[in-house]
Amino acid sequence: SFFRGIYAKLMSFLPFGSGWGSIKDDPVKGTNAPGTLTFAKSGMPNSRSTQLFFNIGENNRRLDRMGFAPIGQIEGNGLTVLSSVYMCGDGPNQAAVLADGNAYLDAYFPNLSRIISVGL
């Protein structure tokens, strides 16, 4: 589920509904332009988690300086598709999302948009 949608900035989601990890940083080789996919992190070195976000606005300078390394790019009409995602703001509690995943989101935020399948 997309549990954080900040208009004109970013949309966050957790694959598989829950989880947290500590993933080693990649070097920033590209910019966080609209349409890029990036791992969330705390700002500390090697603090990336399983939380991901799509950049939907001009965040690139700030995020690039903070060490957020994009791992993918939306193709085709993907940004148009993202514009139809339910924008929930900062409503869901991120600690509850990490602890209880979709069970928490389904109970308290039933209108959230979801990724049903992904293909390569």
C-alpha cells in the first residue's frame, strides 16, 4: 500500500506490506528527478530500509545531497498513473506500518492505493 503521499513531492510504500532492514548505501549516480524510485533512509550512512518511494516532484537537489540513490525510473505513462494514487498525506503512523503492515493499513486507512503486481 502507498502509505505516505505528499502532493508534488513523494509517495512511499513497503513491498509486501511490512518490514524493515538495514541496507548498505549505493553511490548516488543519478538525480532524484520526478519519476525515479528510491529507497527510504534515515539520513545516516547505510540506513536504507525496505521502504521505497517514487519522486513525483522536484526533490532532486536536497535528496541527492543527502545520499538518496535512485534505483529505478518510471517509464511510459507511469507518472500519469501515479497521479491517480490516493494522496493520504502523512496520516498513517510509520512505526505502525512497519510493525503491523497491511493489517494496520487495512483497518485504519482502507482507501489507500496498492501495487497489485509488477513485471520486468
